[in-house]
Amino acid sequence: MQTVPAIPDLVKLKRGAGAPRLLQDNLTIAFFLLPALILFLLFVIYPIFQSVYYSLFNWKGLGPAVDYVGIENFKRILSDRVFLIALRNGLLIVVFSLALQLPLSLGLAVLVGNNLRGRAFYRTIFFLPYVLSEVIAAIMWLIILNPDPERGFINAVLVLFPGAEAQPWLGNPDTVLVAVFVALTWKYFGFHMLLYLTGLQNIPVEIQEAARIDGASVLQSFFRITLPLLYSTIRTSVYLSVLGSLQQFILVWIMTKGGPVNASETLATYMYRFGFVRFQLGYGSAVAIYMFLLCLFFSLVYQRLTRQPDYLTGL
Amino acid sequence: MATMSIPRQRWNARKFLPQFARYFILTVVIVFVLVPIVMLLFGALKTRGEFMTRPYTLPIPPRWENVITIVSEPSFWGMLRNSLLVMLAATFGVVAICSLAAFVFARMEFRTKGLAFNLFTVGLMFPINVAILPVYFVLRQIDLIDSLMGVILVQTAFQLSGNILILRGFFTAIPTELQDAAYIDGCTAFDFFIRILLPLARPALAAVAALTMIVSWNDLLVPLIVINQDKLWTLPLGTMQFQGQYGQDLSLVSAFVAISALPTIIFYLFAERQIVSGLTAGAIKG
């Protein structure tokens, strides 16, 4: 940047000075933002308003929506048993994820740590399921969850234990959600582990060393130092996990179609069923709005509740 | 006291978490991760009969019949082509559009900047799984149903928020002095962006591109609602339909799934660093 500007640049400098410069900047801003703004308004923002409109109609998608029903759809949804199951399942997946999947990911990240031999290898393997598509993951799990121990690997291993019997994991309303959750964990724990690994890397080694010299035990140094310093990473990971859990779709749809008897229905499978299978688009729109409000409500409350404590802002 | 505690601490740590227990746990998790993948490969390399009678043995000798059946099917190559086309277009769109917008948010001032930026962050709370039905209405209105263009535009639109955020973070980290120097030398904002900022931000652009490629390549939801005719199926959509149609012939399904997973795995092994840095930057900024 220290070099003498070439002559064409000097010419530009003159033209770019003063008021024309401002105009030029404003034009640049407009042109640079325009493509993003158009796409975003058209496909993300406008649909929100449009679905609010359609949610007030009983509309099958043919011709214009004329059968105005007010907030009838919203009332019907709340009194539909299946919707409540879907909501409960969403919340259960959230609870399972927070109680099992994230601690597992954090534990593994700590185990892999900063200096384990073969660290890169473990990371590569653990993260692999995350990059495979949900279709592929779902079909893999369908295959190994086959109820017949002659076909499905999980049951084949299970029957080796005395007293254990093969289970139709996906066919039994009592086990289906657990089976789906195991598949979800398989797919997503690597992502959270990766976040924690990055977070751990950012903790200065000196702090851990100082604690060790002061005589802190491994557990003490984990709970008093590592965990608080991971605060912002955990905060992010919890946020993404909750939002992701609430809107699970493809994996569940391919593995169970929400069945048997709606036992594994999620909010997204419920919306898909009404919107794209039964073509009750007004009703489906109302479901979409409930989902949107749920995500929005959670985001706002969560961000308010988890403001970073002051002593951590420097890290 | 302090000097006493160092040896005691070391001994404690060894007792508490012996190295072999560490490796043991990690190995258990590796098995958990690999079982579905390995079973899939076993199935893919066996004949239907072999897979029925002894599914859990190594596929020796490997049978390539299923694989050959699938790769000699023109429709498979059609899906591959569609997926590639969508992925490349969406990735190009995301990288170009997001870097333009991120530059404005990182480096330029205007009155409604805060408002415009907040608008884009709404997208983070409105993921495609929630938005899919409303988006479908819009696609119907502008007549993009049953076209790859519809898939590309929707995928691009829903990748904007996160990637603008990632790139803005990277762009902000580039020293302001560079920009001042460039402006003093007579650069316009556009010159600075094209000639200085973008080349410097190449690693960030690679991360965004790698991430978008994975998301687009794996996406099933958007093609599922946009595409009707089987000529336009993408690979995930084709995989789902194939599983529905040949669900009984597990070895054939396994072969199809294994082949369709192959490009992702190869890409992952080459671009792991970019994918990882894109994801962690995105998550931590978001």
C-alpha cells in the first residue's frame, strides 16, 4: 500500500473526492445489498406474512382462498391430540438432547482434549455422521434397527445377552422415540463435540496449569475452570440444539413417517402431513406460525436469560 | 504445600483417568459411529441372497453386481448431474451474494444499517424446516415449482443469514488501515472489495463455500416439495424414492445409499478443515 499510485488511480482519486464520493458509496451500498435483500425478502420474510394470511382461511390450495375462518385453525390445532403429541415429542427431544447428547459431546471433547495422540483421527470419525445427509443416516438406521435379529444388527447384538429379546424398535410406540433419538444423537453429537473442542482450544493453558499448581483436583479444575470458561460455547451449543430439536423432520419422516400411531410425530412432520399430504394449506400455515412463534419466543427469552456474565466478557 | 501438591496431583490424575480408559471410551464411540456405516457397506457388497442369510459377515468376495446395476442406470447419472448443478449454482450464489452484503455490513456506514442487519438475523430464527410451507406458496406464485431454479433460489435464500454473519466476522477482522491506505491511494469501495478484501478473505470464502456445498448437496426438504418429475430428482430425493421403491431388497438399497454417500465422504476428507472452520465460526458468531 506504500507504493506510488499509478496514474489511473490518481484520476480516480480526484473523481472520488467530496460529495460524488458519498453518492458513489451509497450506490455501492445499494448494489451490494440488493441481491441479498431481494432473495431474503422474497423467500424468507414475505412467506411469513403470507402464511399469516392463509392461516385465517380454510384453503385446499386450489383457486384463491375464500373460506375465511378467522382464528378457527389456531383453535383446532390446540385441541388436536396429535399436535399435542408432536409438541410433547419436540420437547422430549429437547430434554433428551440437553440431558444426554450435549453432556456426551462435552465429555468426549474433554477426553479428546488438546493433546491426545490421534486427536485429528477421532475428530474426523466423530464428525463424519454430521456431513452425511439425513436421508443416508435415516436409511442406515432403518437397516440396523430391523426387528428381525437375522437382519438388524442392533437386535442381533441384543439377543446375545441372556434374557434380552429382540425389539421392533420403530414399530413399538413406546420405543420409537428412543430409537429415533439414538439416530439423532449419532448424527449430531459430532457437531457439538466440535464446538466444545474449539471452545477448549481457546482456554489458555496457563490457567489450567496455575490451577494444578495450586492443588486443584481434576474434577475441581473441570467444574471451576473449564466449565465456566466454556460458558459462551455451551450457550451456543444449547441454543442450536434446542432449535434443531424442535424442528426435526427428514430423519423422522424417513424412519417412521411420524408413526406408529403418531408416536414419533414432530411439529415438522405434523405440518408436512397437513400441508403436503392432506393439502390443508390454511391449517398447515397455522401450524407453521405456531412453530415460528415457538422458535422466536425461545430465541428471545434465551438470549435475554443467558447474557454473558460480566467477568467472562473479556474471553 | 504447593510443592507437595504437584506430585500428588499427577498421581491423582493418573489414577482418576488412566490413559487406557480414555482410549477405551473413545473406541466404544468409534464403534457406535461406524456400525451403521460398516453394515451399509457390508450390504452394498453382497448379493441379495447373501445379505438375507448372513448379513453380518465381511463381504468376501465382494460382489459388485448391485453397484454395477446402479451405475449403469442412466437415471442415477441424471440425479448426480442435477445435484451437482444445484450445488454449484447455490454455492456460487451464496458466496457472491453473502460477500457483497457482508462487506457492506462490515465496512460501510449508512443510516439504516442496524435495521437491515437485524432483518437478516431474523433468518436465523426461521429455519427452512419451519418455513417450508410458506415458501411453497411463494414458489407457486412465481411459477418456480418443478424447476431446479426454484431449488437453487430457496437454498441460497436460506443460507444467507448465517453466511453473511460468518463473512462479516472475517471481514471485520481485516485491519482498517488497509482500507484507509487503499482509499488514500484512490481506490473506490468497489476496488477495495474486489482487489484487496476478497483475496485476503480467501480462507473464509473457502469455508463458506465448503459449508454451503455440504448443505446443498445433502438437502432433501427443498427438492422434495419443489420437484415433481423424476428427471429433475436430486440425489437425496432419488435416494429416498429408491428406498421407498426397493425397500425390500436391502442389499440394493445399501449399494445405492453407499454410492450416494461416497462423494460426500471424499469431499469431507479433502475439505474437513474448511467445513470445520466455517461451522465453528458460524456457530460462535451466531
